[in-house]
Amino acid sequence: MPLRIFHTADVHIGLKFMRGYPDAIRDKLLDARLETLARLVDIANEQQCHLFVVAGDLFNNVRGQHQATG
């Protein structure tokens, strides 16, 4: 059976969009990162991947890690 690997990179959970965006848009962009990651996991599961690899930075900083994990 071949090994299926799902690869993504540089998700940067917690990265803030500071320049020129109203607060409401910044909040939507932050949420969109988490929603996109969740969708990537769904796709990997649908494709029955054996391994999910995130190259580069999953979190932008420690605060991003706390945002995602509660």
C-alpha cells in the first residue's frame, strides 16, 4: 500500500494583519487561517492520508499557539 502524505507549509496561526485593515476584517482573516487549516485536515482525511506534514511555521508565535489551543 502506498504511503499518502499531505503537505502544507507556513500556516502562521496567530499572524495579525495590522496595516490598513479595520478590526472586523482583521478578525475575519485570523479566523480564516484556522478555518483553512481545518479544511486542509478534512481534505487529508477524505484522501485517506497517512501523514499530515506542516513544513515551516504552524504558529506565528506563542500567542498564536494559545489562540489555537485555548
